Amino acid sequence: MTFPAMTFDERYRAISARDTRFDGQFVTAVRSTGIYCRPSCPARTPKPANVTFYPTSAAAHEAGYRACKRCLPEATAGSPAWNLRGDVAARAMRLISAGVVEHEGVPGLAQRLGYSSRHLTRLLRAELGAGPLALARAHRAHTARMLLVGTDMPIADVAFSAGFASVRQCNDTIREVFEMTPGQLRATRRAASADAEAQGIIDLLLPHRSPLDAQGLFSWMAARALPGVETSTPDGFARNLRMPGGPAHMEIRADSEGRLRLRARVTRLGDLAPLVATARRLFDLDADPSAVDAALSSHVELAPLVAALPGIRVPGTADPHEMLIRAMVGQQITVVAARTALTALAEQLGERTADGGLLFPTMAMIAEHGAEVLRGPAARIRAITGAASALADGSLVLTVGDDAMEQRARLLAMPGIGPWTADYVRMRVIGDPDVLLPGDVAMRAGAAATGLPDDPRLLTGWAERVAPWRSYLTAHLWRAAPVRRPRTPKTTIKELS
């Protein structure tokens, strides 16, 4: 899926208006000053002749520009283009933010994308103005700046948390990108709480574009939270998860000002940056709610939904493999029933952490022992354990950087996985914004309540008019579905006596 790029004039109008909606979607490099800024930078708008627009900060770095100290272009939400687009550049950006270059190098990134390292570098330079190493370096610089100004972590810990191979490499990059030393950036930090420091907790702000339906996200998580693995409240969500360096814990909470904060604890410092990226995907924080809301509300049937819930998000996932198992367990049963089955699976096959928390079972454990725990038709249990086995041995690949249609085809080729599961996983794992689930019972109920056709074929036809935002239409229709009240059991005289 590709979309036309903004023209120079469109971008220039955005920076002239200091439009915050475009922050993170491109940067403005000014030849007369040698710096690059976010679109909403409060400085005087430069002359058009002095301006060059770059799709990424890495491209501006490669061209010799440094980051503006006034508007801090690295402190914005990420570009929604990496989910909107399904091309190689977008897939590469998702994998880079997940830490693939740090763990597997450029050859590992290239192999995941199906290219040689040299050809991938050529493709990314042509499309984004920078190769994979430069893009990963810019991502590390962003993470380091975030930690320097948001925590009291020692500078050496910041370097390794951001993915740098050495403190010197971190220092050199910070000086080059921001024209400041790490110590100078640290001087602007917000003091971390003593309580957080004592527990080894890293407390960070998660930038996002407003509006944000945080309450809806927390409610979604609460309905599906697995005891021991996850905890959900009206204003927060926490969970344990596996990272390459060992168990990690993250908590996302709305503060008194409506901002989202991440409190994280990792076993290995190098897992922090990928954990932040996971939190952002889980809460869809790089979305462009203005564009989504404007497109959906232009249809009279949807305008009331958008007015009631501006800034709706499509929840992602903390772990692609776990997401597939949860989706397969949840096929054709209620959310409550799926939660009960998954809770049993986690409690009996999950691994305990040092502090008593619970990790979702590994795919190998589900493949070997899932049939002893799962209940239901034998064919469905074989399908779930078979998918877990394929994920465990690598014969089924499922990552945030997959090509959407290739991922869908791989899933549909597995026994027991149909279109609903494949598309649901694509929506949650890749963050594809244009997925409709016409066979979903709750979505069809929401469609009927909204005045849209609830017949799958007719609903699919109607929804074409809101592309490429059909995932957000799906989210609205889920929320619009009438609440199903549990039946009141009949009570006999004998039971009362």
C-alpha cells in the first residue's frame, strides 16, 4: 500500500502554520543555519529557498544538519507512515525501532526483508535519504536523548540502553546530532522519583498526537487482561513480557495532565529501546488521529461515533507469537471465555519471574503441553499447538516487519486459521490501519446499531469508502456494539430454601 507524498508547497504551508499535526512526519532542514526542526518549531519560518524537507531525521543527519535545540525534533511521536505504508522502507523502519539492527546487524535486517545488505541500503537511501545503519543510529540518538532528559540514569547506562556499543560512540553521536554533550542534555532533565530509582524503574513520557482515547484503550486491555501476566485499571495497564535479555515489566499510565507515562524495568539495558517501541505499538501512539477522525467523520453515519470518541486507537500487541495464540483461542467464543482459557494456559504453562510475576508461555511449551490444558474440539486444539510448534521451530514467521499480504497468506496456509484470525493478527501485529473484519459478530452488531449494513458482503462494500482507515472503523463499531448482559439464572424454590 503506497500513498502520494506531500508536495514541497504542502509541507511549507504546514511549517508556516506551525501545525503540530505534522510533527514526526517529516523534518525541515534550513541551509542558512545548518539545523533541522519539527514542523511546529516556534522559530521564524525560513525562506523557501533555504529549506529542504527530509522524511527522517537520519536523512537530515546524513546531509550534515544538527537537531534544533529549541523544538527538539527527536521528542515527537513517530511517523504514522510506517504503518500506513506496506513497502520495504516502512517494514524496515518498524524492524529498526524493534531493535533488529542492534541484535542482528544490517545483514539480519536485510535477511528478514528478503534483500541483500547492499541492495537494502540502496533502497533505503533512495526512499528515505539514509541507509539502515544511519537510520538505526538516529533511533539510538533519539532514545539516548529521551533517557538523558527524562531519567537520572548514569550516562554509561544510557549509552547501552539506547543500543550503542560503547560510551564513546554514544558521546560522539550526541555531540554530532544535537551539538551538545550528554552532560548538557542531562542538565535539562526532569528529576526522577526516589521510589522509582530504588526499584530500578525507568520512568519516561510517551509522546503522542492528540486526541487520544486512553480510557478506551485501558478498557480494552482490562477486558482481556490475564491475571498474573497483566494488570489493568481505569487509568493504567501493566504486564510482564520476555525480551532478548530476559524478563521485563512495563506499566503505561495516564497522569493528571492526560499524558501517558511508561514505567519500565528490564533485565538488560539494551532491551529498553525495543520495550519503548513495543509500548508505542501496543497503544498505537504513532497514529495520526486528526487524519483518521476527519476521514471517518465525513460520513454522516460515522460522525456521531467520532464526535463521541475522538482519537480512537487500534490496540497492538506486546508479542506477535502470543497474539496469534490468543487470537486462535478466541475464535468463535466470547471474550470472557477466551480470557478464562488463556488464564488457565498461562497459569499452568507460564514461567514465574523473580518478583512473582507470570510470563505468557513460550511457543515450545504450548506446543508440547498445550493439549493437556486447552479444552474444546480436538481439531482446534491441534491447530493451536501446531501453530505454536511452527512458531517455535521457525517454520512460521510472524514479526512486526512482515509484508501484510505475505503474512496473511502464511497464516491462512496453517490448519485451523481462517480469514478472521489472519486479518485480526495483521491488524494487531503489523498495525495495518486498513483491516475490516466483516465476519466479526461484535463488529456487525455495532454496524447495525450505527445504521450501517450488518450483512458481511454489504458492509465490506460500504467500508471501501473509508479506506485506508478501516481498522479504525472496526474499532468504532466494536465500541458501538450493544453490551450483552449475562442471562439471569432461573432460581427455583428449592434453591432458595
